[in-house]
Amino acid sequence: MPELNEETKKEISAAIAEAMALVDSQKEAARKVAEEAEIARKFTPGMGLDGNVAVVTDESDQPFANLGDYLKAVKSAGAEGTPIREKRLVRCVERALDPITKAPTGLGEHVPSEGAFLVAEEFIPTLLDRMYNTSIVYGRCAKQQVGPNFNGFKIPAIDETSRADGSRWGGVRAYWTSEGGTITASQPKFRQISVELQKLAALCYVTDELLEDSVALEGYVTKWFPLEMGFKLDDAVINGDGAGKPLGILSSPARVTVTKETGQVAATIVTNNVLKMWRRLWAQSWANSVWFINQNTLEQLATLVIPIGTAGVLSQLFQMPVSAAGPDGSGSYGTMLARPVMPIEQCQSVGTEGDIILADLSQYIIGEKGGMKAATSIHVSFVSAQTAFRFIYRTNGEPTWQSALTPYKGTSDTISPYVTLGTRS
């Protein structure tokens, strides 16, 4: 075997040294892991000699049984000078607070009545879901969640008011051109939809007797308050003036108002009113549109006629509900031109604009932030043994259209996703 030269010997020695250093490094890493595991075993409650963790039920990790159970906990922690001993309540407040500012009044041994408690996350969906379910109008609108540290949202939209050449999509233009011909440039025009959150609030007084029964309290709060707040939200989407509340359809500059027929009797609805409303609805909204009516229009809708000479025949535009509501809600409403007819209290009385509305609420944007918040006080009605619970929901909304649209052909009549029948007086 030939003798290795000096250069080769040096390379082999270096490789052996590197391998031994790697082995030593792996041994040191294994020693540290074993040492850390031993420290963890000695100082971690519930860990056995075999290194397995014994699962222990932590009181603060358990959910409240229901909203009534939660509100009772808030009440008991609300007495002045009483420290918060309910671990689940402390956990709810800690979880809801911004981690950067986790030094809230009401935690630890602080006085709970000096601060407000946020509703436990488990119950936020309960209140909101029931509010959506009891709201006929609001629940159909498009929703946009507002993130942390924001008080609203801004989204871009196409600024389009006409479908004429050069106006579609705010200015996009296509041309037929010959080979080698010059193409004229065009571009869309944008606008911005800006929605700032407003506050819908409700105050509830609960007697000490009712507080003793968490099940009864759960039913009291989750039934009546979602109904009332859902009612107010529906009213805002229909009638809101945009001042500290949503901008409603009846105040929207984008709505189309169909005028009454020549010689039409006051406070009436005739067949042509309905047909013209449908004709003025944006065609892309046909599949999503809903008729909202005041219930006192029902008799006239059911007896709409097609005039023939001095007489006439029933138009049968309006179809009464065919059956009681099924599991999916089908059959609970009548239809007109194959779209649901929904009686709501927020529509105006027959004869006034807003008594019958044809709308596509996918073209109405709602902003909402998180869930519903609640705070409590035992002081405002102390002498009558009542506790006050305050509920606040931050939201706002407006139509996504800022004006009606002039169609490509038939330009004498504008179209819109929101159509009303003008006042007949």
C-alpha cells in the first residue's frame, strides 16, 4: 500500500476532528433536552415519573352554561368592594381585551363596578344569530366585518351612472377596428364607499328574583332584545336618514320612484304600478329581489285587475302563500312575479311612497364590528333590587349604488336595485 502524502494525511485528520466535534455537539444537545425534561417533571404539577401530563380540569377554562349563567356571574361580581372570584369571568374579560392594554379595571382584586365586562365570546353568536333570524330586512344585506383598531371601512366601487358607449364601468370602451388600426385607450372610473360604524344600544333592568333563575333570564334576554334590535335595524335599512344610523332605501338617491298612473285614485295600487316597478328594477337583481309591503296593501294586491273596457279580470300577479311554512321557510310568504312578498311594519301605510318596495339587498352593504357587547351596573336601580344590563352593537350601512343607472337602450327610464311606488294622494 503506497504511503499517504502529507497533504492527504492533513485532510483525513481534519475530517476525523470534524466528525468527533459533531458527535460531541449531538451528545450535548441530548443532555440539555434530558435536563430540561427533568426540570419540567419536577416543577410541573400533575406530571408523573413517566413524563406524561395528568389532565386536570381548570375552572377558568369551562364555558358558562348559558347567557343567564354568565349574567348572574357578572351580577355577583358587580357588588362594590367585591373582588372577582369567578375564574370563568376573569378569563372572559382577559380574552376579550387587547393584549397590549391588559391592565383593565375589574381584574384581580380591583372593584368590578368601576369597569365594564365584555360578553363572553360563547354568547356573542347566540345574540347575533337570533337578531339575524328575527330581522327580515337586515339579515338579507351584504355584510362586511370591520377589523380591530378601525371604526369603519372603505371599499372601491365602479362609478357608473350610464350604460351608454363611453360610460359603461365608468368609462371603459371597446372598438371594432381594422388590421393595423389605432386603438383608443380607455379606463374605468372608481368611487369609494365609506361606512363609519354607529352604535345601536339597549338597556335592560332585571329583578333579583329573575337573576336567581339563569334559565328564565336566558329566555328573557335572548328573546326580547334580539327582536327589538332586529326591528330597529330593519327600520334603518328602509327608513334611515344616514344621520347616526344607516342610510335607508327611502332616502337613497339611487332609488327609482315609479309615479302614479294618470287619474289614479288616492291610496290605491293598480296593476300598472306593479308592472312598471318590475320594469324599472335592474335586470341583474331579478333573481335576488324581494317585495316589502305594508300589510294594509294586501287586499289591493290580491285583487289587482287587468282592465278590459269598463270591466276587467283578475291579474293574479299576487299569489297567496300556498301552505304553512316548511322547515326551510318555504310557503311562508306570498309571491308576486315569482318573487317573495314580505309584509313588514317598517313600510309606509298604503298610498304613501314606501308602502310597497322592490329591492335587491345584496346591493346594500352592512358593516359590523365583532359581536354584541354588554355591561352591567347594580347601582342605577339599587333601591328597587334591579340590575341594569346594557347591550351595544356597532354597525352601519348604506346602498352600494349612489345613483340610478341609465340603460344602453330605452334611456327614458332609469333602473336601480331599489324601486318604490310614488305617493298616490
